[in-house]
Amino acid sequence: MLRPMRWIPLLLFCTGCENLLKGDSGLGLATSEGCVTTESGRASIAIDINDFESSFLLTADGEHLVAVDEIRDAAGSRVFHWEDWYSLKTYLTSAIWPNAQEMVLNWPIRAEEGSLSTGTWTAVLSAVNGSGQYQSGSEICYTVQSKEDDDLEWGDVNVRLVYAEGVGDLDHVQEAVNAAIDRWADIWAPMGLAPIVTTERSDFSKDLPYVGDGSEDVYDLTLDSYEDEITMIVGETIDGSLGYLGVAGSIPGTLTANTRSAVVMSWLAGAGTDGVFSDIDISILGETMAHEVGHYMGLFHPVEQTWSSWDACDDTPNCTSASSCESQLGDNLMFPTPICDFSSCVEQGQISDIQAEILHRYTGAL
């Protein structure tokens, strides 16, 4: 039987424009895996929550396009339904859009979604074909990670920063990246979050993939990431272009390995055509790191560049023109582009209270 068709939008998120796990972090993450088969295009996943767990991250990979239909709490009450958000111009999670065979959902997203009650929660997923028709008999495999975190105002985010082939040998790039990480840490410090970054070199191509489209190379690389790490790859270009400063794989992103499980950064786009980092370049590089990881942890732009769609944070205004949005939101970390004139750029490091709630509730913030 076919269920009603879903419209499938194409959304791009960037600045400037079960799986194998490596080890057990021991930092409060519990992991479970399984596979389900859809009936009438839907399948239910049971998620057991103990007394101390504060959020869960659900990653799914299916034979067809995958999206979340609904979430039910331990009492069986529906606390989220895709139709409540699907047609809105305010964005809460990309998990409602069947854009890919991989889907990621973090719950709860904001404080207003409430805390997790003890017991068995249910996530209902759907399998959809390219025409938007629900598919029966479609297998969906999933990983659920849940965290124990009794303080949602403080936390660390572990980041595995991987230099692409040859990039780690460039001293001026390493110096700029290290200074940019300091800028990132300064942005996060007022809300009690800290990026904990480890670096390594690799033979990954320095022309990085547009990770939002999926990449098997990204999947292979992130198989070696720990289950509490966000992977960031620093290369020379993204998709053969200098048009992107950085790109996040999805909103939110997963802590397990899939084809979108990374943030990619172009050092050359950040430094400019002369390849030399100015102080302004370094500041923007740090803001871009924080911005793209912000996407990966669940944040949308407070306003998209059409000036007609917004995030689901009530404390970021729904402005409707370039001038009003730059005036009201131009210094926000998640503003869609840098704002610069011939001599300076606006510092973009502000984070609203609700944006901070979303970051702290991401399962990888421990």
C-alpha cells in the first residue's frame, strides 16, 4: 500500500553560500544497533532511556530515502510529528526531509522539547522513493547513541581534525588553524562549551568532497573516528572550488561513520588567492569552524539568504531583507555569510540562548 507522497526539497547548508565504531569512549555514551523493515512505508525503533540519560542521537541508513515520521515518549505520547514542521519556513531538524538514504536525528533539540523520561521511547521512520512514495519491505539499519549528562550548561566537544594530503606539512596553514581554534574556543567559552581538538595527517585528497552529497571516502575515513568525535577535514578546495569556506555533512551530523559524517574546510578559500592568512582571515576561519560544527550539532542559519526562512529559535528575529538581517543578525555565529567591507569584517561570534540550548543537547557535547 502506498502512503501519501512527500515533497522532497533540496537544501544546501554551508558557510559562504550498523556502522563500525572505534573503541568505547567511556564518557557517558551508550550505543545500540539494529535493523528494521518497513510496513506500509514505516518502521518503529525502540529506544531505551535510563534515569540519567539526557539526549539520544539516531542515525539511520536505508535502502530508500529515510526520514523521521514521529517520536513518542516513554508514556506513548507523540512529542514530534513531521507534518507539524514539514511545510513551515522555520527549520528544526533536517531529519524530516527524505533527501538521502542516511538520516540523523538528535532528541531533544531545544529546552522546550523537554527532558527525556525514563523508559522506552519510539522513533518511527519512513522509507520513501525518489517520487515521494512510501515503500514497504524496505530495510533500515540504525545506530542509537545516548548520553548521560547532568549539566547542560557545560561540556566538551571532541573534534578529530584531519589534514588532507600535504596540508599538514604547510607550517603557515598549521599556525593559522591553531590560531583559528583559539578563536573558536573564545566564541564557545561564554556558553560553557569547549572544543577539544586533536590533529593528524592523512593521504585524503586535498580537493575535498562536497560532503552534503555524501562521499565513500568520508565514510572510510570516519570509520577510524571515536564514537564521541566530530571529524573535521582540512583541505585545499571543496568540490574543486574556492566557493566554499566550509561545509557540514548534515544538520545534525552523526557520531558514527556514514558518507556525510564530517565537516570539511578549505584553507585556501580562507586565506584568499594570495594564500597568506591575515588576522581577519584567521578570525573568519575560526568563526567558520565554529559555524560548521554548529550546523553539525543541529543549528540552522538564523535566516537563509532568501530572507524568507529561518531557524526555530524564538530569540533570533525573523528578519526579511538583507539590510534588516545584517543589522539584527550579522554578528550571529550562524549568519549565512561573512559581512565585510574593504578594510574589515563584522565579528560573528554571538550565540543566542536557544542556539546554546541546541548545542548543549547534542549527544556529542559531553
